[in-house]
Amino acid sequence: MISSFEKDKLKTQIYSTRREMGFAAAREAAEVICALQKYKAEVNIIFAAAPSQNEFLEALCAGKDINWQGINAFHMDEYVGLPDDAPQRFGNFLKERIFGKLPFRTVNYLDGNQQPELECLRYTALLKKHPIDLVLMGIGENGHIAFNDPHVARFDDSEWVKVVDLDEICRMQQVNDGCFATIDQVPTHALTLTVPALMSGRFLFCMVPAKSKAWAVYHTIHDPVSEAIPATCLRKHISAVLYLDADSASMLSI
């Protein structure tokens, strides 16, 4: 670890490389999961789907101490309208990297090809039935968490899952990440867990590598807590940790 600090309630840890960052975050997440499993028969976890999570997911899969048969898995967002077999679908991303590799108790997919409002209600009911223990997440280039872009993020949202339109920065990030060839191929709408749903998690682990995230990291740390930078809400969570590499921390004074 290069350094660590706190801003409000948010703990931040900075590592030399994204691999070191991902493996450190996975080790600490596994420790929390194992501690919870000592007294809980089921642990409920929300996973993010993005290239920024690759090293973290790789290391988490390799861990030997977690009882995966005691974990209910969820994911935090999904495009509306992509074919079921599209590799860009977040459910497919997670199935390839973790959901299909380990013997989870349940895997609960958010389906962007169902009637959107009904799917939001179905998934909300699942989340309410399984109070979330861990949220494993990232931050977008525009400061979003899940698909809560600044123009749709509501810290006091009455919904837990909703349909949103994606702003241009968010859609362009999907091109920058290599998920789509052009912005015209990126869907314009998605289903997302809202800010209150994500913040309901007992423990938040937020992995944010790469130079492309440096602007979002800087403003998450230094801006007022507001929906203009949705990730600033992490500074109000009692058990949130932000994991950075040297690139994503490059605009910070450390």
C-alpha cells in the first residue's frame, strides 16, 4: 500500500498497481465474508460488472476460505434490450468471471429483457427479502455508482430498482472500456439499483483503478456530498472503503 487516509467516514487505500489493489480488496472482502459466515447461514452480496473489477474478481474466486454455498449473489445494474447472449450484458459478464465458477446458494440475475417496471418490482422484493451484507462496486467516469448518473441519482430515492436513461459520458465509458465499438451500439437505458439500495449494504468495497477514473476519484473525495457526483455519498457510509491504484489516485495530493 502506498498510503491511506479518511475523508468524512470514507476510508481510502492507494496501491501501486491495479492488480495489487484488486488482490488487497479481495483479501479484505473475504475476511469480512468469513467473519459474517461464523454467525450467519446466508450472506447476501451485490456485485458490480465492469473491467475495473477484473483483478478483484479474479482474486476473490481464488480464495479458499469462503463458503460460497452460503452466499446469495445479486448484481447492481443491467442494460435494457440487449440480446440474452450478448457478452456486454452484466449478468453474462459476472457469470463468466464468478457466478458460473463457484457454487453459490443462489444467483439472482437482473433481466433487462423483461417488462422493465415489473422487473424492478421483482428485484426490489428479492433485495428486501435478503438484506444486503456486502456491496462490491466501482465508480464511473462521471462519478456514478451503478447506473445512477448525476441527472438521475437521488440520495433519497423512494425506489430501490428503477429504469434510467444513461448520459453520454456514461455511455462513452463503455466504449473506452472496450465493451462496445461505438457509442451508437451502447444501449440508452438500463435497470439500476438506486443509491439507497446500494447504501443499505452493511459493508461497501469500492474498487476504482485506471487513469480514466482520476477525475471521478478527485471529485468524490473533494466535492460537497451531492447528487452532482453521486459517489460522494460513500463518504456518509459507516463501513465503506475506496481502493485506488496509482493511476486513479493521480489527481489527489498524497
